[in-house]
Amino acid sequence: MDFKEFGFLILSHFIAIYYWLEAIFRFFVPRARKDVRGDIVLVTGAGSGIGQRLCIEFGKLGCEVVGWDISEVGLERTKKIMADENLESHFFCYKCDLSDRHQVYDSARKVKSDVGDVTILINNAGIVTGKKIMDCHDELMIKTMEINAISHFWTIKAFLPSMLEKDCGHIVTVASGAGLFGVPGQVDYAASKFAAVGLTDALNMELVHMKKNGVKTTTVCPYYIDTGMFDGVDTSILPIIKLDAAVELIVDAILREKVYLLMPRLLYFIYGLRGLLPAKSMLIMGKATGVLRSMDSFVGRNKSK
């Protein structure tokens, strides 16, 4: 190592310390929220749960909102709610099977033609089987990976080019705490969410490397949220997160351009411990909090509703 390389190494340590202190400061004093009026926001999984609520909230913020979902019934429900909020003229919905990349690209072309270039892409759609690995059919595992992770490749490739051209945009990944920690009964789900987290992390690094600092990414990793997707889970120790509270935090994280959002805040502490404690300690913590048995009573969303 020559003197120049040694000097750069020392300097990089000081810069790292600065950013570490800045991150601590921002944890307690977040940056100001950006104005998104006039932005075109695309939300996948817009027919129910988090996606539906995100459509409503961004509509209220003055955005043009595009909703994608495989369920036409769900989209109609969201459309009705938007109409009740006097936001119908700012909502555009399209049926799209995210597991079919051709449908994704076709729908993306329609959006660009009908509405314009998407400036905020929210990859929210997700499915869960809730089955242990030997009880889960291969097709269900494949579908989980296709919806929860692989579809992100297609949506990003469809909408990122215009963001790169303008050096402005935002890509949001609604992942899960299961993308940070493994839980019994979530092998396929956790694999898909770990993939989504890794994809967004790498994309963020790629954007920085390309000097496209105007294109932001946000990765959201929540504990269980009461959307119906995880009905029946045992959350006796850590309470399930209320939908409205979760959506409020997600919107705030996007507006403040946070790179990561973990919910509840306790997850930041636990995730930090993971790198410090032995694996067996994390296992004991999982048992003590009841997380390891949380899926034993899993029922899931009632598809007839």
C-alpha cells in the first residue's frame, strides 16, 4: 500500500464516522418532507391493504396515482374510495399480473401513454403461503418469488430509464421484517423478501456509483401489519402494527427520502444486535418473544372477502 492509498484509507474512516454521526442525528431529527404535488406515483398491489391506503394518501398529497393489481374487484374498491375522497380524476388503475413480465411491460407502456413518466414507483404487491417448506407446493414457492421479488426487476426496468434521464425519481420496496430475519413457516416468503431487500440495496449502490444521486430508494421492513394478509398469527409479545400507522410511517419515509424504514423501531435495535450476538442468542431471543411460533396459528387473508 503506497502513501496515497494509505491516506485515502484514513480519510475514508473519518468520512464513515461523519456519516455514522449524521445517521444518528437524522434518526432523531429527520430531514424535511419533500413536496410531491404533481408527481406520478405507481403502486403495485393497489387493490387492498397497504397498497390501497398508499393510493389514497398520495392522492391527498396532490399526486397522480396509478394502481396496479391482479384483482379487478380490488381495483374497483380502491377506485370507489378514491371517488369518495374526490380523488377519482387523479387515479388510474390497470389490471396487471406481476408474475408475467410481458404484462408488466405492456401495462408500463399504457401508463406512460395515458398518464406520463412514473416518478415514484412503489413495489408493494406481495403474497404469503404461510406453509413450512415440505408442505408448500413448488408452484406456490415459484409464485411467491415471482410476485415478491422477481417482478421488481420488470417494474424497475420499465420505469427507471426516465428517472435516470432526468436524474430524479424514487423507487420504494415494501419488503418485510422477514427480509431481515428468518421465521418458521416463512421459508419461501423470507427468501423472497431477503431477495427484495438485497435487490434494492444493490440498486441504491448502483445509482450512487452511476452518480445518479437524484434517484432515491427506500426499503421498508415492517413487522406484521393488520391487513388481513397474516390473519391468525400469534403476536402476543410484539403487537401487530395498525394499518393506518404503518402507512403513515411509509409515506413519511418516502417524503423524507429515508433509505431504510424498519417498523417498529425496536427492529433497528434487534437488527443491530444480530451482527454482534452469536446465532444461538438470536434463536433464544426469537423463542422468548414468541416470534418463532408466531406462524403456528396462521390463517391468512379470506379470499372471499
